Amino acid sequence: MDNFLLSNPYDAVFIKKGNRCYFMLVDWFAFPYGLFFVLAGISHFRNPEKFVEIVPSFLPYGLFLVYLTGVIEIAGGIGIMYPGSRIVSARLMALFLVAVFPANLSMWINNIPFDGTLLTTQQHVIRSLIQLLLIIIALFISKDLTF
């Protein structure tokens, strides 16, 4: 048996490849990762104006989109924290992060301030790398990406 995955979502995942055994702490990543998105989603409701500013101008109903993305982040975060829905939720979160990337790109290209602050090129690069890391972690939690 080359690859072996424990099917119990409450357990950490073991993957055996040849003579090497990798111990992945999916559960340890899932809770703080999910909590991060729950808190980020809540911030969409507490201070929506700072998010409306970065919604690309070609998209209508900026405030509605901010609230919608807040709901998606809260639901996705909770789904990732709950083992029974973790895999599907992590996959959907990865897709969501890809879908909202154009807003970050628009913010960079059009030099749109976030919460009244213009970001430097270096800060935009760091923000993009963080988003890429969040996508990779989502794929890791979903078990679609293994190392």
C-alpha cells in the first residue's frame, strides 16, 4: 500500500510514501486557520467601509459584496474548524481566495488605499504572497496538497 490516509477526520493524517512517513497536523492547522477567517469575516460587518473602497469599480453593489464575502469567510472558517465539513470547506475556501484575488490586484494596479492607507509595492507583494500561502494552506487542509 503506497499511500494511506486515515479516514477519521478527528485524527491527524498519516501519509506513507515508500519508506518515508509524513505526519501532517491537519487538525492543528485547521482550527487557527478557520478562526482567522471567522474573525476576518466579522470585520466585514464591523467596518465595511474600508472593504467597500477596494471592491473593483466595475462590480456593482460594493457594500452587498463586502457583506457577502464576510458571510462566506465566516461560513468557510466554521466549516474548516468542524472536522465533518473540513475537506469541502477548505476546497471552497481555496476557490474563494482565487476569486477575490482580482480585488487585491485592482487595489494594487489602481493604487487604491486600504482603510485610508496607500500600500507600497513591497506591501502589495507581501499581501499577494500571504494570499498565495492561504490558498496553499487551504489545499493542505483539504488533503488535495501533500508534501
